[in-house]
Amino acid sequence: MGSLSFSRAVQAVLLAVALLLPLAAGPYWIHVGAIAWYYAMLAASWALLAGFAGQFSFAHVAFAALGGYASALGVGLLGLPVGVSMLLAIVLAIVTGALIGALVLRLSGPYLALFTLAISEIFRLILVAEEDLTRGMLGLPVPGLFSGQSDVPYYYLGLGLVVMAMLAMNWLLSTRVGLFLRAIREDEGAARASGIDTTRYKILVFVVTAVIAAIAGIYYGHFIGILTPNIAILPEMGLVIAMAVIGGIESLPGAVIGAVVVFLLSESLRAYGEWRFVLMGLALILVQRFAQNGLYPMIEQWSRARAKPRAAATVEDRHAG
Amino acid sequence: MSYFLLLAVNGLVVGLIYALVASGLTLVFSVLKVVNFGHGSLYMLGGYASYYLISGLGLPPLLGVVGAMVTLFVFGVVFERLVIAPMYTDKVERKDEYAIIVTFGLTILITNLALVVFGPFAKSPPSFMTGALIAGPLILPYDRLIAAVAAVVLLVGLSLFLKRTALGQALDAVSQSRESAAVIGIDPKRMYTVAFGLGSALAGGAGALIAPVFALSPSMGDLPAVQAFIIIVLGGMGSVGGSVAGGVLLGLVQALGVGYLPDPNRALAYTQAFGALLLVITLLVRPTGLFGRPHLRLE
């Protein structure tokens, strides 16, 4: 109860700050914030996939690339309206997510990680090689969604997408599916023996998280205006993993906060060059070693521990008074 | 014909280096049941260690390789004790994910530290031996020849060590069953540390051997690491012979693919994608790999 209300209060305050930020911040930080929403969507959906369901995938940024490229090519190559092209990209993510989910049913742990790493690399290499289609490393231009130079509309669109993704994932976790996913993570055999259709739910979690990653990629492509295969390189996946793990791999708000904090920190420490990533790698190892569930759940727990004595104290005060 | 021979020999040299990287990875996997996602950064670190040992202390190049292996052995032991060892206690949940995250974190840490400390520009250590072996149509620079021969010596040495020495057999025993090994008085935790140290030393040795052939850069470990993942899955986890077969196969496919396919950009991308595709197909169709040992099969 204590932790729940704390978490809700924190989320409400942060949402209010995020909503009001464009009033105070300059165009640079609005731009940075709009990119942060991209990472927030990726980190939170990866936390659902890897943290809750135990499917440690390295292919998450590849799904973002799939969404971004599909939507851009739908407009540029097929001449579709932007809305239709986006829908097509999402359908493609559903099909691909289901396919990958079905292929990896028998794999777990390091094998799953290696498999998804290889799939992700193959996809990225195709994007590099098929220059006629994707313009390779030159970058594929993507039409914008809003007229005008301001990033404010994108900022609010990104924020809205993050909120919607969080609501959808929270709803999913509050149903029986959430329990099933955790049961699969803890012991797949036991889960199956208890009558859970593990095949169905593993594919489901791949589809749901692939769709959110693809939406993030679609948003990012149309916002930035150009896509290169570097959107799916391993260090990008590392960034998403670090964000989710540092914030809390088993906490959706933790992953979002982790993504925003890590990204804002790395932007504000630009003057320190690669030291930022040295720090991030170190933080990743240290958090995993000493606070495996991430920093946000730790703060949550700490506030609960503090809230209890204070509640007791007020009762005593009342008695004394 | 001579073009083919040239490509094939170069592919073979690179393949043997890949095999050496993969043998370290597979040793760590078979004993600790951990896939080291930081293996490529240890390879890179080995290259730089030998560079600084040679240029700083004035060691002869081959001793620089030995020094790099010793340095990386110590590094591996310390990292295993500090970060991986807690995995075997009850304090760590979700052990598979823990191992992936800390070793992957090591890559982020070391690669970026190398960018800051060593700089982004390529460095080239001195040759083992200048000149080239010329035999008919074949021209093979001595650096490549020495790297290949040293890789073979290390691979044979590793096989003999694992089969013929008490420590090697203890490592093998732990790889087959922790519990049974503990029953006959082998301390599995000590073997984990030894295996991780040796695996790091093999990666470092490979990086040091390739350093005079290709230049050193902080990202030099990325490609060999992915190749090593492919090789250990293809050749079979825990098999040194499988590492050699897989390494040579990948080295040849890449050299010949880049040499013969018409469009160089596509050729480079698709020869790399081919390896990744082999990994995907192997995991789906034959998870024990081509030469995998049955007790190390996929769970």
C-alpha cells in the first residue's frame, strides 16, 4: 500500500513535470526530451519482455528499426499516406514478433540472447547492404508528421505514446497474463504443468513488446527525419539494456525513469565525451551486482521503510497529545 | 588460382585467430555455463596490453604476446572473483540474466575506457618479423604466418592441457557435473576462476597475435566476438575441435566471399550475415552444434 501510493505519487509528479517542461525549456532540451521518449518506450517494453517474462532479447532495437524503416518505405517507395504506412509497419511488427516468438520457444537464457543477437545483426546487415532500397549508411529520409520547425508537437506525441504504452502494459500485467508471464520466467516447466499455455503467452509477450518497439521506431523516424542502420547496432541495444537495468528491469516506471535519467545525463555530460559511457558501463555492473532489481524499486522500498516509522510516530503523537 | 590460394590462406589465418577467441569463450561456457558477452573486449585489451608491453617495456614482440596473456589472465581472475563469483550464492536471482548483463556491461565499460585512454586512432605494434614467405604464387607475410602458427600451438596446448594434466581434467570434471566434481574433492569455485582467467588469456593472446596484422582500435573486438559466438554455437559448446572447425570455416567463407562476390559493400555485409544465419539455423535445427558434447547441450 505504502509503496503503491508512493509510486503513484512519483509518477503523477513526473508526468506533470513532463507536461509542463516545454513551457520552461529551450528548443534544445525539448528536442532531447522528445528523443528520450523513444528510449523510454524501448526500455519499458524491453523490461516487460526481459524482466517480467524472462525473455532476454537482443533484437529489441531491431524491431524499432523494422518499424521505422517500414513506415518510411511505405511512404517513400509505395506512395502510401503516412497513416496507412504506419499501420502497415505495425502489422509487420506483429507478424515478425509472432514469428520470432514462435522460433525461440525452445530457447532460453544465453541461447535466446545469442539467437536474437544474430537475428538483429542479420537485419541490420540487410539494411546496410540493400542500398537501392534503404540507401544504406547514407540514411533514408523520412517525411515529418507536423509542419513547422518546432519539436514541441513531437515532444507531446512521444509523451502521449509513452503514457499509452505504459497504460497498455500495466493493464496486461494486472490481468492473469501478468502472473502467467512471471510464472514462465520462474519455471517454464512448472508453469506448463499448472495448465498455462506457455507457447501462447510467450508469443504474446513477443508480439506486444515488438509492437511497442516498432511504434517507438516509427515515431523516432518521422521525428528525426532520417534513418540509418546504426539505429540497430549493438551499442544502441546496450544503451536500452543499461537504461532498463539501472532503472529497474522488473519495474515499468523504473525503466522509463531509468531511460529518461540516463539519456538526460548523457546529454548534459556531453563535454566529457566517452567517459559518459564508461560511467554507464560501470553503473550497469554495479547496479546489477549490488541492487539487482534496479534503483527505482530500491528508492520505493526505502520510502516505504521510512513511511512506516513516521506513521507509527504520528499515532504515538496523537496519543501523547 | 593464385588469387584463390591467397584468399584461402588469408582466410585460414583469420579463421585460426577466430578459433583461438572461440576456444576461450567455449572454455568459460563449458565450466561456468556462462556466455561471456565481454569476450571481444578482452581480445581488444590483449592487443593493447602487448602493444604497451612492447613499446613501453621494450619486450620483444612474441614476449609481448605472452605478457598480454598473463595480464589478461590476472584481469579475468579479478573480474570473476569480484563480479561473477557472487552469482553462485543465493544473493543473485535470475542467474542467466545476471551473467549476460554483467559481461555485456564489461564490454560497454572497457570499450569506452579504451576510447578515452588509448584514443580512437588505430595503433600498430611492431612486426614479429618483417618480410614475407614467397612460395610460388603464394605470398604470406611472416606476421600472418607467425600468428597462425602461434594460434595452432596455443590450441594444441589447450587440448593437451585439458586432457593430460590434473588441473585440465579437474576443469573438465566440473564442466560435466559440478556436484560430482565437488564430491571427489574438486572445488568448483576455484575451477570457475581458473577457467575464466584462462578464457580471458586466450582472448587476449588472440588479440595480441592479430595486432601486427590488423591495426589496434577500441572496437576491434566487436567482429571477432560475434564470430566467436557463431563458432561456439556452430562447432558445439565446450569443444576445442569444434572451435577450430567453425573458426576455419568462417574465416574461409569471409575471405572468399569478400574476394569473389561482385559488389564489395554487399559482399562484406552478407558474408557476415551468413555467419549469423548459420548460428540461427544451428540453434533451431541442431542445438548441440556439429561437434557438441552431449552433456553441454541446450537446456
